[in-house]
Amino acid sequence: MVAVLINSAVARADEVLDWNAITFNTIAGQNPFAQARFAAITHAAVFDAVNAITGDYDPYLGTITAPPGASAEAAAVAAAHGVLRGYFPGSAASLDAARASSLAAVPDGQAKDDGIAVGGAAAAALIATRASDGSAPPQFYTPPSANPGEWQLTPGCPPAGGIVLQWRNVTPFAIQSSDQFRSDPPPALTSNEYANDYNEVEEVGELASTERPQDRTDVARYFAVPSAAHVWNQAVREVAAAQGTSLSENVRAFALLNMAISDGLVSSFETKYHYVRWRPITAIRAGDTDGNPKTDPDPAWTPLITTPCFPSYPSAHASGSYAARTIAGRIFGNGGHDITLSHPRVPDVTLHYTKFSQMTHDIDDARVYGGIHFRFDQEAGALMGRDVGSYVYKHNLRCSHDNEDCGDDE
């Protein structure tokens, strides 16, 4: 049923919020990086379709035109449906049913027909633009040596090696290049910073740690499940619905949000595979090889959550999340919100926030207390994400000169 695809908190808020929820139900089986890419493509198409009608902002592609009087609501529905059906033909039945339900609320007539045509054109244009963006075919990384500090395969890795190597070369949506915001080198293995962060994750990130409070266990378990894109789109849907932002404002907000998340993740993978730094599970089990007298080894050390199969530095969840937080904060304000995060795969954990910054604080802790990242991984990802988010906001989808109600923040 279509109704189950739409979060009850935002049901029928507007077509953009509805189809944002439908998007994430449709792409749920994809890896976190593909989810961000598909969400960005979908919302860029929705933006270009609606903006071709309203003219409130600078366009994204700039190739979509609309006849006078076309329905923005119909255009939003058709654009989202066109992208998702194009990429996920196996979901055609549910997507077609959702499209019919959404369009039933738009009065029949020329305006509706024109809006549908505009949305279809925007979907086709975005799909064509991203056809050779470097996201496929899959590529893998084989460690050339087992030197201290260098990333090695971790439990659960495929024999082919480190996954998603190709993501470092994915064409960004809004920044100039994947290496535009490359992180500075990680701390030297012999440094005090490295030792301090090593000892923190060794103590609080181990599977049976007695030093990890229950609430940190909860956030580690929770944020191990939904992707950064899923988390931030859920949160922003709730905030947008509560604030009652317009259809035009929402198409821009979700396009910027998802382009920033995707570009943040692409940036993190460029840095990850540039430095190829080892994960805590490898580092702690081989702590006697790093040349640092302050890092005691534990050959049996096991993290609370499963370590992802790619290099550690910087944290991708941080880069995507801080990019999202930057966009969300610019548009909706950092605080004064009522956000509730839940996920069916973690039914015993529900998280409540009043500020976007509280979310990124928990995400940082989740990766350290989960045992899969050093604190400096999070800090580098945070800096990268802020830089990406700020650039995306400053250089994309700016207010048109005729949009007197737009509050662009220079």
C-alpha cells in the first residue's frame, strides 16, 4: 500500500516531503553511498522541474523549461517518480501507485498535464547527466603491504579487497572536484594525539567494554544501521513539516541537502583511499608494531559494531553528516526543533533531538564508541563536511533576483 511508504508525521505535508519518504523506501537496499547519490539525483530533478515553473532560484542544470501555468505539484511528483522508476524498475508497481495517489490531489487539466511533462523532462535530464559519473563499475583496493598504519582487510571484507574504491572518482553534484577538500594527513603513529585517540577507542569501543555507558551503546548501535542520507532526510522532513515551509522552499532544501551529503561522501572516499589508514581493529591488535610506547596491543580486541571494509580516515558518516548539518542549519536554523529518529532494525532505540548539532555529536560518539573510528577520523570528517556544505550552499541554487522572500545567507 502507498500509505506505508510515507512517514505518518509528514503524510500529505506536500509532494516533496511525501516523495522524499518514498525515495528512501525505494533505495533502502542500496549501500549508504549509492543511497546518497540516488537521493541527490531525485531531488535535483524535482528541484529543476519545480523551479522551471516558479523561477525562485538559479536552476541546477538550466535545461528545463516550462509553459506558463504548469502545475509545480504535478512536476514534483513526475520528476521523483521518473528518476526512481528509471533506476528501480522492480519497484514500478509501488511507484506507479504512489504517483497515481499523489497526482489524484492535483486538479485535472492543462496545468497538470504540463507539470507532468516538465517533471518527466527533468527526470530524464538528470538520469542522462549522471549516466557516466564514475559510480560504476565496482572497484576494489588490494593493500600493497602490511606496514604499520596501512589499511588491511578486516573481518567480513570480500576477498577482492577494500570496497567502493570507485567512489573517490564519482563526479560531484555541486563541488568542483573530489579532492577539493582533501583532509590534511592523519596524526603520525608516534604522536600523542594518535596515542590518546587509540586508547580512547580501545577502552570504550570494545565489544564487551565496561567503560561504555548504555546511552553511548544505544547511539553506536543505532547509527550503525541507517545511512547518513537516511538520518538527515528523516530529520529534515520532520523539521520542514513542522515549520510549514513551501513547496518551492522544500525542493531547494532537499536538493541542497542531498547534493551536499553525496559530495561529502565522495570527498571522504577520495581522502580515504589517498591515505589508506588502518582501522582500530587492525591498529589495536597490532599496537606493538606502531612505534608508540603509549599504545598497548590487544590481539583479541573486537569492536562493538562490524568494521566497514574500507580505510578509516576520515569518517564518511561525519563528512556526510556535517555537510548535511551545515545545509540544514543554514535553511532551518540549528535549534528549536523536535526531531525523533527511529528505525525498524533497531526497535529498542529511539533518539530525540532539539538541535542538529546534537545529532552530529552523537554520530561522532557512535563511531568511536562503536569501535570503528578514532576520534581524529571524526574530527577530520567534520571539517571536511562543513567545508563541503558551506561551498554547496554558497555556490548552488541561489535565490533569483525576483524572489524577494528568499533569505540567502552570504
